[in-house]
Amino acid sequence: MSPTTRDPDRFTALSAELGICFGGDYNPEQWPREVWAQDVELMREAGVNLVTVGVFSWARIEPAPGAREFAWLDEVLELLHGAGIAVDLATPTASPPAWLGIRHPETLPVDLDGVRLVAGSRNQFTPASRVYRAHALAITRDLAARYAQHPAVRMWHVGNEYGQLDYGDEAAREFRRWLRERYGSIEAVNDAWATAFWSQHYAGFDEIVPPRRMPYIANPAQAVDFRRYSSDQLRACYRELRDAIRDAGAAQPITTNFMGFFAHVDYRSWAGEVDVIADDQYPDPASATAPADIALVQDLMRSLGGGRPWLLMEQSVSATSWRGHNLPKSPARARRDSLQAVARGADGVCFFQWRQSRAGAERFHSAMVPHAGADTDVFRGIVRQGADLARLRPVVGSRVQAPAAILFDWPSWWASDEPALPTDRLDTVTEITRWYRALWRRGIAADIVAPAGDLIGRGLVLVPHSYILEPDAAAALAAAVDAGAQLVVGPFSGVADGNGHILAGRSPAPLRELLGVSGEEWCALPDVRISTTPAWRPGAAYAASILGERLRSDGAEVLACHATGPLQGLPVLTRQRRGAGAAWYLGAVVDDGLLDAVIGEAATGIDGALPGLRVLPDGLEAVRRGDALFLLNHSDDPVKVPVPHGLVDLLADEQAAGEETGTVVALGPGDVRVLIERQDR
Ligand code: GLA
């Protein structure tokens, strides 16, 4: 195996040794030495076993060009190692020192309006800048040479939350190079971008610039290609630092932190580059749907890693400070959030950050050790979490089995996010999130899959909104239905090809045969009513809004029609049985009630994590991971649910451990149970 390819076994070996990884970002450069000793003592008290060090330490290591100050880092690593705490050592490359931008202004990013950004915050670098890249590489090489064999270093963390867009001249040069590689000739670019429109034809690559501020609407194909390029350019930054670490002889897992459904980076194209998928998650405590919505992100992360355990790299202990209004989390909520990630396949839960900063932009962001110190409910909650996670060692390495699949990919999201569509109110991720809630309520985990992946054997396949759908993806959907899947397709899917060109013919062109229904016009909708037909839930009333389609059935059963509005009397919900399965179509953005009814019915043959219950009590989450059944009560009310006989709770205290829970388990508000068959332990 080449030394730079992904190897998930590296993380498997680490978590097999440490158990669930538990810790956070540790920024000792913000604190005097005497605090370091206290930190390590408190980390041991909390059962912390992994900390990320050095993420923003470039100016400390290289205070002047070419300088190297590693002595403080040597000391920190020794201290942590002496306490048995593993280090995830970060390249400091996300935040270059001020001198770099002053000496080399071209390393500073340029925004859409041509404004060059300055140092004083973080992320002030141009991914396309050769000078930035050379400096980042030089410091990474020296860091890796010094610490690749250090016994404290058990993981490497490259950069931080890669995600910036840059529109400057450096980016223009690299965008042109990227286009040359993708298309080979300028005529191929002209074809892909359909530049006959508005006299946009390019005679040569040197005429092309990034989609900077323009007088009017930009070419959508150019804009989507610029997003592809930007994601690839950031990936190139990551890759070269990762390779430098490997070349220095490092054998530890190497990763970087993702940000869920983040719009500027196609994580699916990155997933093969990291040894373990790592993600930062900040569900808003103010949102009632946060538990279901973050579960979707966790299912995405697990899916990106092919089902292998992933790592929750950052989350907040209590409040964040970057929202306008930052609600705190109770210690019980923080605990539940961590256990939820483990339930959905994480073998590590870490926080931003260990000790709350007293100054700087994040002085009000919560941390494991708050300003008030260790005599706090927050820190006591962290100690409790450490103890809980240690008890979950039996689940390390196990997998979540997901019977459902949801189609999602970044380029389709990007293309449907461009302006000048029938509506700007339809967002891919918002729709996926709404659809997913119907699965979550039923304890059904989902894999979030790429179009055209193998779907055979999936009982349920959801396509909430796949604007771009290529023929191979449509064929995979048809094959899944033939093999027995219930497929549910949402509106404005199968609209365009990979270049964003609209597919000709009645819509949705690649799916109309499979669905047995076709349309002639997309229609933005006011709020309208929908009524079911006698064929399905007669008398039920639902609503739609945002977008519909002037549809006719070409053979599918019509289950519901528009009752009011511009499409009055026309079908909105259809179903066509085919092979061993069925293809449902929702030809409008419908309300949560209708979504839940359709997905619930399509999921009839699928067992959730609690097969005895078709729908879980409000706020209860149930997930099966390996042999363990995770139950998380996110509500403020107690709940009782039936469970298989003879399970024990891994989280229960000494006395309760090993006692049978009976067939009904009660969870108080906020409680979590991790039930597993009694083993002779
Ligand atoms: C991200 C960053 C951290 C910190 C947190 C605050 O996750 O990686 O450095 O800024 O946000 O929530």
C-alpha cells in the first residue's frame, strides 16, 4: 500500500486501545505554564484520553520567518504523555502569522468583491497561493520530522475546518488550470457552460475569471465548476500536508475536521483522503428539531466513512458564542449529545475546547473547564461523561445497520442553489432534513448515499430533492425498486444533467417511466391545500407550498391531488408498483404531515431499532449499534418503551449493572440507556 492512501485500520487500532476517544482542543499557548499542570490533573480526573494540540499555534512556533520554537510544544507533549493522554497533533496552518500577509500579500484571500482580507482573525490564506502553500508545507515538514515518532502523538489533524472561497488572481490562475484538466479544451468548456447564451463565449482559458461580482446573474455552470474547483483546491492543500506527515514516517491516523452539510466542500470527494472521518457539530439548543437534525448529520458522517466508526472532533459543552443568541446546554443535554454521536457510530467525542479562553473572539464560548473553574456543574458533567464513555468500551468498533438510504450529493445541491430558478425557497439540505425526521421518529437509521451507488437490498430509498440526476443514478433507482425497494422521490428531482443543463422532454426526464407520471411545467406555489383521493387515506387534508409541477399520471395510481391553487385538480402524490417494490412521487413541497404519512407507509416493511413500535414516543431516539440498543430521551417527559427481554444497561451504576431491565424500560426526561444482552462480565 502506498504510504499516502487512506487506512481506516489506523484509527481502529487507536480506539481499540483507548476505548471511546474523549477530550477536546487544547490550546496551552493561551495559558502560562502553571496552568498546564492543573490542566493535565483535571484531564485525568475527567478521564480525558485524547486532546488536539496546536491548531492555532503558527505564530507561536514561527514568530518570525523561518524561526522554529518547539521547546514549549516539547514540554506540553511530555506533560500529556506522562499523564497517559494521547495527542492529536495539529498542523498550525489554518491561521498564518501576520508577517506572512505583510510580506506576501498574495497569500491573503480575496472575496467576491475583490476585497483583500487582512490578518487579525483566522483563516487568512489563499488556498491557491504557492507562497502560502510553501510556508505551510515547510512548517508541517518540520513539525512532522520532530514529532512523527513521539510517543504522545497518536493522531494528526491537518488544518482546521477547510472551507474558504477565494476569488483573487491566484485563484483565477488555478481555476484555469483546473478547467484545462477537467475539459481539455476551451471548446469543451464553452459547451459545458453553454456560452452561446449572453455572448459568454471564451476564445481561450486566459479569458476566464472566477465568478466574481458581476453586473447580473452569473453563468450557473461556471458557478458550479468554481465550487468544484474550490473544494478540490482545498483538498490539494490538505493532501500535500498529509503526505508530508506520512513522508516523515508518521504511522498514526491523519485526518481533518469536516462540518456536516457544509456547502463549500464536497466531503464525499474528500472521504477517501482521511484515515477517519472527523466532524464538528454544533446543534442549536434553541431548536426543537436539533436531535433529529443532528442525527442526519451523524448518519452522513458514518456513511462517508463507509459505515466505519467516525470521530466527533468538536462540539460545545454548553453555549457557543458565534450565534446571535447563544443558549446554553445543561450538563444532561451535553451528555446526551455525546452519547447520541456514539449511538450513531462515533468512536470518539471531543469538544471545542478544553479550557475556556479569557480573551479573544471566543471568550464566551463554553469549554470543558469554564472560567469559573472545576467547581462547576459544567466540569462535573464532563467528569460524568468521561465515566460514561469508559463504560461504552464494548461498543467500540461496532457498526450501525441502516435499512434506508437517502440520495445526496454536493454538485446537485450546488446546482440547485444557483439563482434564477422557479423558486429560491427550495433548499436541498432543508428538504433532506425534513424527510429524515420521518425516519428518525421511527428509529430507522439511514445511509446518506451518492447517486448511482448500489441500492439493491435497501428496503427504503428516499430522493428528497436531487436536481441533478444522471442516467446511471436513475438506473440504480429502478433496479432497487425492481428488487423490492419502496422508492420515494421528491419534487424538482431529475431536472438537469451534470453540467446543469435542463433535461428535455416531460419531467422528471430520467425517472418518468419508473414513476409512471410526468409533468410539463414547474410552478412556484402559494400555500395550497391538498386532498387525498379515495384510493389512499380518503378524507385526509394536507398542504403544499413553494413548488409544484403540472403533472399527469401515465399509469401511476393517483393518491392525492391539489385541492386549491394554480394546479387545482392535478395529481401531487402518485405511486407505481413495479417489480417487487413501488415508486412514489411527491410532485410538490408538501407539509410535514403528508411527508410523514408517505414515508411512514413506504417504511411499513422496515424494522426500526424498536421493532415493537412503528412510531416512537415524541422525542425518543432509538438506534441499534452492533449488539447495543441506544435509547435517548430528548424530551422533557418520562417515556416507557418495550424492549427485548434480558438486556442490561451499560451506563447503569455498579449495583444496577447486570440486573435485568425487564421488558419495559422507563426513561426520565433527558435519560439515556445503552442496553445490551447480559454478558458474563
Ligand atoms: C469550530 C472551530 C473551533 C472553534 C469552534 C467554535 O469548530 O474549529 O476552532 O472556533 O468552531 O464553535
